[in-house]
Amino acid sequence: MSTTPKISEAEWEIMKIIWEHHPLTSEQITRLLPAPVEWSEQTVRTFVTRLLKKKAIAYEKSGRSYLYYPLVSENECVRAESRSFLKRVFGGATQLMVTSFLEDVELSKQEIEQLEQLLKEKKSQGTSGNSGKQE
């Protein structure tokens, strides 16, 4: 299994744009940043360089420009970040995390039904000896 790079909060802003619109130049990335983020093109290039070093993205040369594209999927990064969060904040205890979130948020009837369905599907997958904890 390949190692998913650890992406900082600021790098996530860049990655979200690259995942949605690739391939793009750093100038295009700068223009596509969401309104509250006002980074200079040089700042964007710094984050792009970091992402290249982490092997989260790669590039191809097109004339005088570099076009950046992802090497890792958004889903892969979300899963890795979720596992890291679970381990770091809840000591890997999935039940503790889910309970904590459920106690703090209001859920619609539809959301509750979706969660119930997901739990039924997990239950029907059987007990393969996995306690629900991630590695």
C-alpha cells in the first residue's frame, strides 16, 4: 500500500482546486482560490513546491508553463486524514468519536435514517474479527 502524504491545512486549499480542475498552472490555482483566501502567486508556488516534494502532485511542462495534476486521490487523502484524526484525538476508539459527534450535532430524520442504514450495512458485512479500530 502506498503512503499517503501528510497535507497541511493550507495545502488542502491548493489540493481541493487541483482535484477539481486539473491540470492547471500556478496562476490558475491562484485565481481559483476561494474568496477568504488571498494568497499571492508566490505563496501558491511555495505550497505547490511542498506538494511536489511530498509527491501529492506532479507536473508536465506545456510550453513555458507547468501544469499540475494530483498523484493522490481526494478520497485517499480524506481517509488518511480521518484515520490520523481518529488516532490522534480519540486514541483510535471509533465508538468514542461517533458518540462525541452525535451528542454535539442536530440531525434531521433523514440523516438519522441514513446513519441507521449505514450501520445495518456494516452489521450485515459480518464480524470478521475487526473491532472497528483503524490501524
